[in-house]
Amino acid sequence: MSVSDGRSSYPSDTTRPSHRVCVAWCDPVVVRDRPVVIRAATVPAMGYDMYVEGLPELPDDQPDAYLRRNIWGMGNFRKALWRCGMVFDGPQPDFPRHELDWDDPAHYDDRGEPVSPEAKAHRAAVDRTLRTHGEGHALGIPLWKFSSNDGWHVTAVECAQALEAYERYLADGGTHPDEFYDDAIPFLINAAKHDGFKVY
């Protein structure tokens, strides 16, 4: 697999979300009247990392537990999901606001975990927002859950509905989208059997 086809291989570490590193040589830039070649080794690779939730082991111990698309690949992936009727469009919910100081140890520990009742209530509200299906009773996955790396939680029910739409699409004469490669449908099947997946 390569970045040019919209996918990339499994990250070498098991941190979630994965921050992959691009290593590339840039064109020379002029610094103090001298050309300098900068090695861009600290720039995170842009993309979407998706992990099945509710697994007993880490994703690297499970087949079909991780899916990745780079920025370009995710745009095409979203279009293919739309063609197959697996997603629906609608208004993205707003994140709950708060006035708590992230650096205040009375509210958050050194890992950013909430410790005060106010911070815990805010975290719970954010988690509800990340899981929400949106307004109405549309079937499938809200399209906006693939629009950012905020940790959107695509639920098991949404995965199952998307898979049903995919089967209907094939039954109506559709063909397996190239943008799904051979990894998207097994990933969705696995996610539907567990607690869905999160998008980072």
C-alpha cells in the first residue's frame, strides 16, 4: 500500500490517535543569504485513522481493526460512501462549550483527563456529541463524522445500516467502489460487531 493510492500502512506504534511522520526533502530555502535544504521530518502525515472500539486487544492484534485514508483518499472515500447510500448529510452538531482552564490541576490532570465534577460533566457532553446520530431518523453514517479528526464515534448501529445500504447498492447492480479497496467493508463488518469505530 502507498500514500499515493489514498491509503497507507498500519502505524508502527500503537498510540491513539496515530501521529505518523513524513520524511521528505524540501526545496532549498534562503536563510541569511545562503540556500539551505530543510529535512521535514517532524511534520505529521495528514490523514484519518479509524479504530474499531470495544475490542479486547489493541488494534494491531486484531484483523480489520484499523483503517486509514490520507486526506486525498478520504475525500474519495466519502464520495464512494455517498454513491452507495451508506451516509447521509445533515447539520453537524456544535461541541459543548465551557470556561474551564485546561491548565488548572483542579479541573484536569497532567494527561488532560478531567478530575473536577465540572470537567467530567463537560467530557461526558463532548462524548455524547461525538456519538450523536444527528437530527431526524436517516439511516447510515452521518457524513460529517468523516469530516474531521475529532474522534467522531461511528456507532455499531450506524455501521450495520451502512452495510445494509452497501448490500442494496450491489443488489441493484452497483459494483464495489475502487475507493473501498479490500479493507473498508471488512473493517465496517468488524466495527458493527463491536462498538463501532472512532475517526481520528
